[in-house]
Amino acid sequence: MSVDVSGIKQGQKAMWTAGDYPEVARRIATVGQYVVERAGAGAGVRLLDVATGAGNVSISAAQAGAEVTGLDLTPKLLEVARERAAVAGVQLELVEGDAEELPFADDSFDRVTSCFGVMFAPRHEVAAQELVRVARPGGRIVVTAWTPTGFVGSNFRTAAAYMPPPPPGLKPPVTWGDEDHVRELFDGSGAQLSFERRSVTFAGDSMEAWFADDERMLGPAVMAKAALEPQGRYEDFRRDMLALYDDFNEADDGSFRVQSEYLVTVAELPA
């Protein structure tokens, strides 16, 4: 069944424009650095970072010596990545574009990466095929995604109970964090897949302070508040989210500390 995803993509532009994603990106900077390491970025390597956001992967890869192109759907984030690259003293090619319709020729890049980015493309199969298409034979694709049962994945599941369901046939972003689903996405590509589960630490003064930060700077949380407050449902949403935080919280001194699990997929393409 054909699904019109244009409205979804416009909503995503609005979502990631809202709030202060560059601040959010600081929370996951170490993951971007690890993606660059697993990609083997370095001198002579042509690397494409899909859904580059504020440039965590792109800038780190350029600092490692790679020739980097960063692509994102959201112009505001590309502006931020450009400013951050200038401060870091590195050169990037930054392109506004869609992960499901990459504006590059076949076999254009030695490495293709996406750090919590391509997972948000509505049609997973289409996006995966595009990653494979633009990577050269013998190239490598590295993708990270939150796992469905980890902290961020559980946040998505809790929030989904308050939001309209997605169109039939579209899977949640966090299924990119499920190994079986990823195997299906790359089936037929000939890629040799390997997986690794890691976690990133999120820490704050308290659960309430972390929630307050999210509702101020995290696009999905900003949009959820805007949608639910007029319906009188926001306090219920806040209660359920704080209960989830409490389930994951490792701190016992009133502060907040969780380990948020993510999946690293490395796809080695046949030469």
C-alpha cells in the first residue's frame, strides 16, 4: 500500500526546528565520535552523514581527515552544523535533502553513516536502500538507533500512547534498534551485518529537571506539550513520563542518571 509521507516529513522539519537541538546533540556527542571510529573515517575517505543534525558525526569525521558531506532535512540544523564546523576549523559540504531520496549518484561514498537520524525516515526499506545505493562496492555503512526497550525507546512508546497512530504500514523509528528488523532492511544487499549494543549516560540534577529541559529543548517534547496542553492531557503525560524516568533512574540521591541503550549496525558491502 502506497503511503503519502510528505506530511510526515513536513512535521519532522517542524519538530526538529522546535526547541534547541544543538543542546540535545551535546548529550550524544560521544556516540557521534564512536560512529566515526567504527566507520574508519580518515584521510582519503569520502564520507556521507545522513540526517547529520548539528554535525556531531560530520565534524568529528572531518577532524579525522575525511572528506565529509552532511545531509539533513532541516535547514535550521544545517545552519547550526555550518557554524559549529567553522568554530572547529573544518570544511564540510552540507546539503539539504531527504534520506529517502539522497541527491547523490550511485557508489559515491566510501562510508555512509547516520547517528540517530535515518531511523526517523518514515519508510525504512526505502531509506536503507538509499544508504546502500550511494555507498561504493566494498564500502561500509554505520547506523545507530535507540533500542525499543531502552530508555529513549521507552520514552517513545510512552509518548505514542498520547499521539495519533502512524499511517498503516509504517514502523516506529526505534525498530531500527531491533536486529531482526535491520536484517530485513538490508536483505538482498549482500551486506555482511554486525551489531553492537552500547549505552550513553544521561544525567541531571533530578528527574523533574531533566523533564523540564526536555520540554524546553527537545523537539518531540516541545511538540507534545503544544499538542497536549490544549487537550488537558499534558499533566497525565508528565506523570507517565516521570514514572518511566523513575523506573530507569540509577541514582539514589535525588539526582537523575540513566543508561540509554542503542544499537550500532555496521554493514560491510560486497566489493
